[in-house]
Amino acid sequence: MSAGSTAPKPGEPGVRTGRAAGPGRGGSRFGRLLQDGAPGGPVFRLVARWVRRPLLPAVRLWRRNLQVRVVAGTLLMSLGVVLLLGLVVIGQVRNGLLDAKEKAAQSQAAGGFSAAQDRAATTPPAPGGQDGGRAGSSVNWRSTLVEQLASGGQSAYNVVALSLETGDTASRGARASGEVDPTTSIPADLRHSVAQGTSTFQKFARIHYTSGKASEAGLVIGKRLNDADGTPYELYYLFPLTQEEDSLALVKGTLATAGLFVVVLLGAIAWLVVRQVVTPVRMAAGVAERLSASGLQERMKVTGEDDIARLGEAFNKMAQNLQLKIQQLEDLSRMQRRFVSDVSHELRTPLTTVRMAADVIHEARVDFDPVTARSAELLGDQLDRFESLLSDLLEISRFDAGAAALEAEPIDLRQVVRRVIGGAEPLAERKGCRILVVGDEQPVVAEADARRVERVLRNLVVNALEHGEGRDVTVKLAAAGGAVAIAVRDHGVGLKPGEAARVFNRFWRADPARARTTGGTGLGLSIAVEDARLHGGWLQAWGEPGGGSQFRLTLPRTADEPLRGSPIPLEPEDSRRNREQAAATAGSGPRLTAVPVQPAGGHPALPVPPRMTPVPRATVDPTALPGSGARVVARSAAGADDDGGEAMASTRAEGEDGTGGR
């Protein structure tokens, strides 16, 4: 409707940065700061965090609240619909107002042009004289015509009469009503069209006034006519569009108010509707969380017979069935534990009698024939294994029942290692291998139960000797931060990938056809991992086929202190992958020096290897899962990797679940 145009706003000037040009080190620091400000630099990331920080609560609310998302989506879609509808309605109203105004203006202007032509035809020409006299008479005639034509408008329109000459219209007979400025109100292209043709021309333009009144939009209709003297002139009708603008503004305001009210009303309706659906879902989520936290008595409140009510009934039925199944499983587990405990206790009495009789037979075996004597020896060995199995079953039942107690006190783990190695020396001699000790120069003190730690280490050392294929076994001690660790490394058959999740299972064997030479019961590693968990520590396994295996026990220095890492990497430095990496970069690392096996009698201090492998500092080890023997998480090969990269997690073959000998 407006003929004016708005000039585009000038753009904001860009910011140009450059390297600071200053003497000394200050300028270079500023230049580096500017370089860091580039995308991806520290300054850019800091600014991004500052910008993102206020938005985090809103983003978190958007992601976690279904009701907010639905209401916000409803508001946005409603606002879009209202805006689109408003644009259509405003366009229709504007076109209707302009069409009506244009028709009325054309009718009024046509009547005025006809009246002006009739007046020129009925007015006699001025008496002959000079040209100046005729021009003055013509100008006076036009002034009278403009006053007469504008008198019937009553501010509904104005009339302007202009000469066809292109000079100064103000001095060449320009006449206008209503203090209209004819020079700026009549567009030049419209005047050119009127001067060239004989029909009626029109155009929307701004009407300006000489009295200082604000300009307003209007419709200008013009036509070329002849006055009483036959001199052609231009006659224009100017129709202001003030009333149409006011009407359109009223329509816009009404639509904006109604649209805002509709959007708010739709948002409130969406909020109420979604609340009826979301509230039961939230209740179900809360009940499910309490159910997962062992609140098996929790149930949803069901009202009505709709879909939500059916959902609540199905949820309650599911919870009831779960409670029943869990209770049945608990009762079954309790019965199994009670059965194992009772059987173990009941078997001790006949076992004691059989043991006494077997001891008598064993002592008298020298008087028997060779076959009977050998049978007496086998009877004693199997009775020893039977007693060990009963002890392990009782221990497992205590762990299952949660009755195992930890008697922690500050101990030096070096003494525990010496006792374990002293007890394993006969087996090492039979296997033809040695036991190497690394890291026992400094005390390794921790609050632990010496009996349980010794049982774990005895199991690991005996298993390493059993599966070491006659190669040396290394026991490594280290302490760093708030943790201590003991690793037992062998170079035997190793572990196969995919068996790590089962290495600590009860009675599990990688090779069932392989015979046990140490009389293991199949519960040793299961008890060992429970002992480690009771200390709040980790017992983990690593291995590679044909490259041996390593078991690592990590304990906190102080009881009840959470572990954040282990001072010994789970994957040893002499693993196949580490050797390949070392050969590709800088060569292999230092070798360990063998320590001779201790003699059978007494337990003297173990000699220290002449050159020790440095113990890495304790760092956070995300692969060490408390109470789990599985090594399944790959680590980065960077220097911060405590466990030396991705370990080949697998399982011992067969005897690792033994009790460590008799």
C-alpha cells in the first residue's frame, strides 16, 4: 500500500585481527593467543563453553522432559499456523480495501474530469489579446475549477491542476487544494504518462503537504484536458488512504491479539492433555526405579478403564510376577546354600572316621603288597582332595550367604609372597622351573587379611607353575598412590581369546581332558575373586595363546578406600604386542634376571635381581573392574595406558581354579 521504500541498513564492520607487533616476548605471546583463538584453539573452546554453559539447563530440560517438548512443539506449530493465517487474512483485507477505494476513486475522478470538460465547453474564451493575457485568464480559470471540484470532497480528496510545460510548475499555473504540494505529490512517471496520452492514469504514491502535515499514502488519478481557451493542462485527483490504513491496522491488531490468545490457549490445552498422559508414565518410571532398587512391593495406582489404566494393570501384574519369581529364586538359592552348608558339615563326621582309618592303613602300607600299598596312597591323596573340596564349599557358601568377614590389619605383602613361594618350591622343582621375584626391595604394606591374600597368591602361583610348561614364573610387587599390586606371570600355554568372562567361574575348565596334577577342586579362582572383592580390590587376568598369562591382584592400601588404578599394568611388557611395538620403535626393554628357587628348608630372604624393571606410576585404570576377572576393554596405546594397550583377555587352561596344592 505504501509507495515508499526503506533503504537497507549498512552492515556492521568486520573485526580484523592481526599478529601483535610488539618488541620482546610480549608481542609473540599475544600473537600465539590470537592463533589459539582460531577455531579449535583453546580460546575458541573456552568461549564456546561460556556460550554453552547457560544453555545446558535448558537443553537438559528439553531432553529429559517429554511434556516440555510436546508443549513447545504445539506452541511453535500453533504460532506458525496463526502467522500464516494472519498473513492470508491481512492480505485479503488489504486487497479488498484497496479495490473498494480504487473503484470509488475512479468513479469520483471520472465525474470530476467530465465536469471539468463540460465547464471548459460552456465557458466562452477570453477576448483576444496578448499571449500573456490569455495565459493569465487560463490560470485563473484553472484556479476557479480546482476550488469548485475540491469543494465537494470535504477532505475525501484533493485536486491539482498543472500545466503541460516542464518548467517550474509553481510559476506556470500549478493549482492545488488542501495545501497539497504538487511538486512532490505527483510522481514524475505519472505526469509523463498523462502528458503523452489522453486516457486516465493512476498510481499509488505519497501525498505531501506544504503546511508541515505528515505525508500519507494515497491514490493519484490524472488526465490531460483542455481549458476554455483550448490550452491543454493536467488535472489530478489525490485520494488519501488514511481510513484504509486505520482499518488495516485495526484488523492487524485484532488478529495479533486473537492469535496470541489462541496460541496461549492451545499451549495450555496441550499442557493439560499431555499432563494426563505423562503423569502416569512418570509414576510408572518412579515405580520402576524403586523396583530396580529392590522395592518389590511398589505398585502403580490404577484409576479408570482407559489405556493408561490398562498399562498400570499390566505393569502391576508384571511387578507381581517379577516379585514372585525373584522370591522363588531367592528361596531356591537359600535352599541351595543351606544344602551345601549342611552337606559339607554332615560329611565332616564320616570323613573324619574315614581319615582315621585311612591313616592307619597308610602307616601300615609297608606290610602290604605293592598293589595294596599303592591303593592306600591313592586313598590318602583323594581324602586330602575331598577335605579341600569340603573346605572350599563351606567358604563359597559363606560368600554366597554374605557371612564372610574380613580381618584386615597392616601387613607387609613381601612376607606373604615369601611364604607362598616357600610352599610352592617343591612343585617348581618337579616342573623344572624357577620363581622370579621383582619389586621386593621396599616394603609393600597394606591393610588386608593375610590369610585370604595368601590363599589368593598360593592359588595364582600354583596355577602358574602348573600351566607354565616348565618355564620360569615371575611374581611382581609394586605400590603407588593408594594401591598395591601383585602380578603373577607365566610363559606357558597362555589364554585363548573369549574365555576371560569364564575364567573365574566355578568348576570351569578350559580343557576338561587335561589331568590335574595338584589336586585342584575347581573353586580356587572363584574363592580368590571373592577374597579380592571382599578387600575392595581387583583380580584380573590377561593372556595370549602361546605367550603365557598374567594374573594381577590389586588391593587398596587402606581398608574401604576406593581404587582408582593399579601400579602394575595388566598386560606385561614382554607380551607379543609390546615386543613388536618396541622392535618397531626403539627396541626391546631391559630383561629380568632370574632368581634361583629357594631351598626346601627355611625361608631366607629372596635375592634381588641385579637390574629391575621400573614400576610405572599408578594411574586410573578404567579396565580394572572391581570384582571381575574379565579383561575386555581396549586401551589406548599412548603413554598413559597403564595396562599396556589392549590385552588379549582369555582364560587359564584347567588348573587355574585349583586351590593351589594341598
